[in-house]
Amino acid sequence: MKTFHVHVKVKDLEESISFYNALFNTKPTVVKADYAKWMLEDPRINYAISTGHAELGIEHLGLQTSSETELKEIYSNMKKAKGTVREEGNSTCCYSKSQKSWITDPQGVDWEAFYTYGTATVYGEGINAKPAPEVMEQWTGNDGKVGEKAGRFKESEKILKKSSSCSTSVCNKTPSRESL
């Protein structure tokens, strides 16, 4: 069975957790210092929030599957859509181990298709790592667009090179076009 996924960028995690606890009439299934997730059955949705973003609001939408077979079906549908599919493969993101791909809709909304097969003790690795806060302020998302974001990317690259407090793999390499 597929589950609709929504990830929202929030300013105040505790305030947002209180709001969504009341709205959904249940507590989150995962709570971390910068992240919370509700796995709701009615309506069936994986609803996540996190802090550390320069802009607030919708982070991305997605379709979570309960099997690799369902994931292949969604990948097939993504390839039929007009847009570039960015295959991330196996990843650590949102305190989970998953296999995933991304596509951006015509309005610029990122869509993630993923199958989760385990948990993780860190928010993420690779392009999903959360580097030092001063770098996160420059992060622009996973939509693969270069245009307007190129200038911000160059500034982020300078910050990455200067940052001595960043200990993730993102800090030690130049991000790919997909991570712009």
C-alpha cells in the first residue's frame, strides 16, 4: 500500500509539534531535536516537519511505498512525466534508510518516491546531510535547477570551504547539480 508523504519546513519545532498533535489527535511516531514525523492511518499519510531551513512551508511531497515492487511502479510513472528523474538510490535521510528518486513538477515542487527499509541515528548522509547551520541557511533544495540558484550555490560553496565545524560528507565535496 502506498502512503502520501508531506514534509514541511517549520520555524519552531515544539510549537509545530503541539499544533499537529492537536490537529491529528495523536503524538508523532518519531521525535528528534530537529525533526518529527507522524505515520497516520486515517488519513494514511507520512507527515514530517523539520527545522534548519531558510524558508518555511512545503519542503517536498512524496509517495512512500511498502515494497520495492511498488517503488518500481512509481519510478515507471515518474519516467512518463515530463521532467528529469534524479535517482538517489540507497540513502540515509530523515532518520531512515531508504531507496529513492526525485522529480520536480512544473511549478517547482519536489516529489520524492521512496521505500524505507530501516532506521538511522542521524538525520542524513550525502546530499541529505545537515551540515553546519550557516551552510543550511544557503541550502536551496533538491530540484536540480541551476539558473537563479547558481549564485546562491557559489556562495554556499565558499561557506562550505570556510566552515571548520562541518563534519558531514557534504562539507568535503562539491555538491552535484542535483543537490543545488
